[in-house]
Amino acid sequence: MYKLPSIVAAVVCSLAMTLIAPAIPAFVLPLVLSAAPAWAEGTPVRVRGTVVSLDGSKLVVHAKDGKDVTVSLKDKYAALAVVKSSMDDIKQGTFIGTATVAQPDGSLRALEVVVFPESLRGFGEGHYPWDLGSSSMMTNASIANKVQATDGQTVTVTYKGGEKTITIPANVPIVAVVPADKSDIMPGANVFVPTEKQTDGTLLSGAILFGKDGVVPPM
């Protein structure tokens, strides 16, 4: 069976390479990257919730289903802050990632938008299934044009092999991802943790994406 890439894990990998690598000794960098492979070898499990505790390499998250989930962290795991962005940061040519659901007219409605830095242009490009609902999709693509709509804006995005029209409602969260310090991850922080389920059933991750200044990671 064809296995889809764990896209956010791949984003973490590329972010670690392009944004965090200068702050990490060369001999340590592979430990960060190995925890976020571009193509998942195990089963991708995306953990969403709030931090119960972070003790060394052990993270406990109170997940949205009400259960506490334990995640083992790789040495020198990456801490990435999810910060507020806006439509003002989305212009013609901007590279974005957005989870969407299909509308009756065939267009797509955004559930969230991540604005990528220029260094990640083209990363994870395409249109593929996601897990923010039974019919949700993820689209990583460049903005071809942007038109003001009654409630939000409508954008046309292009990627290799395709084009999509996406409506971004005014109330949809728009964020960006930036490198941060692990000490900023406190109990109660909202997190998104891309993990790989190991053969023994444990979850392993190389990064924690946490909301900063009240932002809840929407991905």
C-alpha cells in the first residue's frame, strides 16, 4: 500500500535544517533530523493537546480526546513556536500550507493556514489527505492570486501538477512557525507533536510545536 508522507514531520526536518541547524553542533544535528523523516517508516501519529509535563526526554500531553499521551523525545529535539500571522502576510507568490475541506461547488474551504518562510518554498508541495476531519486535505502551494470575498478572501494556489481555488474565511487561524527555546514549553502550553509509532507501541518525536502568545497550533 502506498504510504503518504508525514508532512508536518517533514516540515520539522526541513525547518531544523534551514533554521535551527546553525544553533546545533554538527555532531548533534542528525539526531534531530532522524526523528522527523520526510517519509514515514512507522505509523505517523499526530498528537494535539496541552502539555502536562516535560521532563528531559519525556513529554506528557493531555490530548483532545481526554487521555494523557506519553511521547519519547529524541536527544536535541527541536522546539518550534507557532506564532500569529495574518492575511497581510499572504501575497502573490507566498508559499503556504493549508488544511481544507471540499465545498459543494468543488472549491476548497481552509481550516487553517501556515505561512512558510522563503527558505521552505516548494517544500511538501502538493495536495493530499490530512487528518482534521474525514475529508480534509492538505495543500502546500504558491499563491497565484488573491481576491477579497464577502467573508474572508479567495485564493488560487498552484503546485506541480495542479491548481486549487481556496476560500480562507475571516475567522480561520493563520500562523507561522519559528525556532524557539525548549524552556518556553511550559505545562498548559498548547502543542502539536508529530510522532512515529514504534513497534513496541511507544511514540517517538524529534520536535514539539507549541503555541506562543496564546496561539493554539491549528494544524
